[in-house]
Amino acid sequence: MVFTRGYLQSVQKVAEILKLFASWSGLNANFEKSEAYFGGVNSALKQHILNAIGLKEGSFPFRYLGLPIHPSRLTSTMYDPIVQKVQHLVCSCAVKFLAYAGKTEVLNSMVFGLENFWCGSLLLPQNVCAIITKLRKQLFWGYQEGQRKLVFKDWASISSPWSEGGFQIKNLAIWNQANMLKWLWHFVHGCGSIWTDWIRHDFLANTSIWDLQIHEYHSESLRNVLTTREIWVIHCGSRQKAMDMLDTCTTKGKFSIGKAYNFLRPRFPTHACYRAVQDPFLLSRHKFTLMLALQRKLATADQFCRRGISIVNRCCLCKQHAESPRHLFFQCTYSKAVLSSLFTWMGLQLRDLQLRSLILWCHRSKPKKHWRNKWFKCSIAAVTYYLWRERNYRLFEDKERQASVSVFYFYTNHLLLHMMKY
Ligand SMILES: [Zn+2]
């Protein structure tokens, strides 16, 4: 992309330089594939320039490096490419049948990669963020447009880290604001891009970025940075605090988007149980079921009854008692039999068979990093996962295994999965 002033002489000079470059290097600019875009040039002069250099006129908006370019404010429809790409991922068959662990990987790698490219350059409008967040929810919870699904964990808590009971999926709107704060930091400290240096010298010669008022004649990018500055000041409480906090979002002399995101995101109470689930020794698929079981957010029959949905509340494993997370983990005779067999194999004798107590016992046992404690913790996580799977087999596929068969299945799969991981 080449920029010139809106005069014929300036454009002719650039055309001459391109010809000179071609004569030296042999690299010719393809004028048939090139277009000229004008801003603030009258139609007579525009036509004169086009005739002189032999280019056709292009129309706004056009895309450069995948991002929309427009001389005035970008409208919501100009963000359609990113919405369509996320929609394409959500609708792909390969993603539909993944477990929560796999879907989180897709959200944090493929979808986040797409969004991050746009978030680094543009402040996405609220309605675009809402549409993409809706698509992310569809992907994670596994429902289609127009359908509804009853879920027991809200999206805000899912976006929090493991230690706060979430699944570490980034909040798009807040991540976008943290990215925009990077530009504000560059304006304050300099040493950024050519663009920030140019704005600093031309617009901010005698004033600070904190004092610059938002004007209609400012470019979309500058308006985005100034809008984020307002959000940051409101979040921090005052301008002085905002300036101090921005300075703390630094790692080794560079702006840390992660630190800014952590400061902006909502906080949820931490719990030792949740910190225990954070252990990388646990398999991802086990982590998700364990976290939902600890928070009593699994879709058990008692949850549906509490919301007024009429279903038969009977445990599929023992077929005697009402189903609830407390009963499944581990008051049920079936789950007790599986857990007792596991404890016998491990040489343990524990009386308190509540899931939270067991996980806390593993987490607090010393020495913390001893392989035995880690092994106990991941075994309890695996039992929780296999019991939930057995419950779903019985409920949705009308298949069932005896506790002894289930124990054998658990040992072989559990050991094999960990051998594959380490
Ligand atoms: Zn039961």
C-alpha cells in the first residue's frame, strides 16, 4: 500500500519511483490488479489523476491484511468476515462431537487466534462481541441457532481461571479492551509503532494522551484507543490511578496484555478445591467433570426438578435413591463399591467419602509435590469422570456395567491414558 498527497505531481512522482525500482530490481507493479482510493479529492482532479497513472478507482470499504479499511466509522456489517469465520467453526461437524476439554481447546486456540488478530487492531462494537460470544456459547454447550439448552453454570464464571472455578476461556470484550490498552501504553511511553510515534509528534506535541478529547475528525483507531482510555479510567476510579495502574501492566519493559486483562476481568472467590483441579497432572477430560461435580453444576435430575421440570428423580446407578451430586459422589452404593475397590488397590482407609473432602485431603497432604498425592488426586478425578460416564450410558444408551466390570474398565483405561500422557 502506497500513500501520496492528493496532487497530480505527488502521484506522478510515486509512479516514477515505482518505475525506477522496476528498472533496478525487475519487480514491476501490476497496475491492472491495483486500485486507487481517494479521500478529500474533488471528482475533476480525481479523474485527472486516474487518467495520468492508468489506474481504476477502488471503493471503500476494502480489506487490507484481512482487516476492513474505511475513511469514516466502521459499521457492524464490516465485521462480518470475523463473525462468519467463527460461525463456520461452530457449525463444523468435527467440533460438534468433542468433549468439553476439546471444545475449550478449540475456543482457546482456533477461535481465539481469529479473534486476537482483530482485537489487536480494532475495538469490536458491543453487538459484534455479543454475536461472537453467543457463537462461542453455542460451540461450548453444543446447541444450534434457534435451539435452547438448560445449563447450570453461567458464562461469566466459565471465563474465569481454574482457581476461581472457571475453565480459563477468555472474555472477548475484556480481552479486546486489554489489547487496546497496549496502544495507550505506547502513546504514554513511546517506543511503539510508526503510527503511535506519528500521532505523538503531530497531535500530542504539547498535550498528553490523557488530555486529548475524542473528535469526529480522529481516525477510527485513535477513537478506539481514546474510548478504551475512558473505560480504563472508570474501572480504576480516577485518572491518576489509571495512569499508575497502566504502569504496573509491564513485564521486562514491555506492555503485558495478560496483566491488563487480569485487572479488568470480574473476580470470583477462589477455593482450595478449585486450585487442586488446576494441577496439570490431571487429564483435561477428567478436570472438567471434576470441576462441575465439585461445584454441583452437573445436569443431575435434582437440578431439573429444582427448576420446575417434571422428570423422574431416580439414581441410574443404584436405582434406589434420588439423584444429586452429593449422592453420586459418593453416597450411592454403586459409586461406593467402585471407590472402595480403588482405595483397597491404593492401600488407603478413608472414612469421609465426600468428593470435596477427598480432593482437599489429596491437595493438602504433604509433601505436596509427592507423586503419591498427585496419583491419589488424579485417580479420584478419574473415578468421578467414569462414574458420570456410566450414569450417562445408562440414561441415554440404556447400557449398564456391574461395579466390578466398571472397576476393571476404569483401571485399564485410567492407567493407559496416564501412560500416554507421561
Ligand atoms: Zn445411587
